[in-house]
Amino acid sequence: RVGRGKFSAAAITTDDYLPMRSTEVKNRTSVDGIKSLRLITAVKTPYLPDGRFDLEAYDSLINTQINGGAEGVIVGGTTGEGHLMSWDEHIMLIGHTVNCFGTNIKVIGNTGSNSTREAIHASEQGFAVGMHAALHVNPYYGKTSTAGLISHFDEVLPMGPTIIYNVPSRTGQDIPPAVIEALSSYPNMAGVKECVGHERVKCYTDKGITIWSGNDDECHDSRWKYGATGVISVTSNLVPGLMRSLMFEGENAALNEKLLPLMKWLFSEPNPIGLNTALAQLGVVRPVFRRPYAPLSLEKRTEFVRIVEAIGRENFVGQKEVRVLDDDDFVLISRY
């Protein structure tokens, strides 16, 4: 018998790891609730001149996504520069997003890491502050084996709905289909953000695995020809309404063709350089960059104005006139 206020020896053994998770279901999102999302925006994180988060600008960006028809946002992903955040900043931004907008849009926190220990800890914290799902990349740089990949994801999947992110161009390692198929039976496995291409998308969708295209320039065909559920998009930061149309309103080759020059421009340098530059030119965020990022060239900034004019300023976020910023307009921060 255990006395009042005491735990049995079995309850405090260190042999078994006890996950720090809640079983409270109020306001929780089901895995199916994540699987149904068609337009998820990998949202930009804006900064104040000293490099701290500009929460007013961030809130405006999220409201614009909600009004533009996005169903979910990735917080602190590659586009949101989670890799340039401390974990305190990262979890704070996830919690802030849930607190302010969680009833109107699904909040998916990027809590992945190349360290399984960090991925576990960040996911525990992310779900504790209310995120609806986690995004997990495979361990990068310090790559692991197929067995190691399965073991890594096996540790984080029990915590809540999870999207696995396969982006070999950044991680240096493809997640092979055998890994995804092995994980697909896990109850919390929502699906995959897949960047390898149409054939890989079809490989999974033929097996009933939920897939979001990770390539904006391929998302239309992935959605309508290869069975993808939708897209996790960078371009929707700029034109959420048009990206919603692309994902919801059936095949539209003309609209896709119209958006391709913008998509090509956005990825002319590694993401999020183009997006950061574009949002500053549209006047919706301050032209502040956390290094090592720096704005696109003056030639590219001039090209962006022409792209906006071709697509129509009314389709882009913000109310200000798009303009070409000078080099001196940008603030590059190294210490923050």
C-alpha cells in the first residue's frame, strides 16, 4: 500500500520513459482533421529592427491567411526560419499562434530536429501549448540508417498528429518509401509533405497515404493528376486566394501557368530569401533579415514588381503599392 502523497517504487522507475503528454481531448484535433487540409501555408516570421519577432506584423499575416482561405499554417518551418530561432522563441511563437488564431486555423508546429532528443522535447512542449499537429523532418547532416529513421519517427509519433517532411535537397537524405510505408499504420501519422516529385506522390497516394506537395510549381498537377490532398505552400504567403483556387476549384492550367513565374522567382535563391524580399516590397513586413539571409538583387527586386503587375496587385497580400527597395532599405541582423 502506498501512503498519501507518495508514489510506489514502480511509478518512479527510470527503466521506462514516460512521455510528457496530456490525455485531455478538449480542443484537440484528430488526425483526420489534419489529413483533410488542402491549403497549408508555411508562414513567414517577420522581425523588428533589432531582430526580435514583430508580432503585430505576424498577426496581420496570419489574419490574411485566414481571410484568404488557408486552412493551416506551419509555424517555425524553413520558411518561418525556425532554424534561426532559439527553442524558447520557437515554442513561444507556436503558443502565440494557437492562443490568438487556433480556433480559426490549424497550427502545425515545426518541432523536428536532427536530434531525436530535441525532437521529443520540442514536440512535448509544442503539444502542451496547444499545437494541432507537428511537422517532422528526417535527421539532417548527421544522417542515419533506414532503421534509425524508423526509430526516430517512432519516438515522436505517439505525441500527436504528425506530418513527416521529406526534402532531400535540404536534409541530404531521401526518406525512402519503405520507411513511410512502415510508419503509415501509426495512428498519429497524418501524412507526408513530399518534395521528390509526382511519381513519389503517386506511389503513396495509390496506397492511401495522405500527401501534400512540397513544391509549389508542381502542386497543381500533384493535386489533380497524382492524388495529392493539397500543398504546403510558400507562394500562398503572397497570394493565398489564388492558391486556394488552385487547390479547391479543379484543374486550372491557365491559373497555374499564370502563377509559375512568381513561383520560379520565389525559388531563384534558396527559400525564404525570395519570400522575405517580396513581403518587404509589398510593405507588409519590415525589410529586416536575420543573417545569414540577405535580400535578392536589385535586378530581381525590379522583376518582382513586374510579376505583381502581371498577376494583379489586388491578388497579393497587403494594401500598399509594391515598390523596388534600395539596398540601403534593408536591415541585416547578426545578433538578436
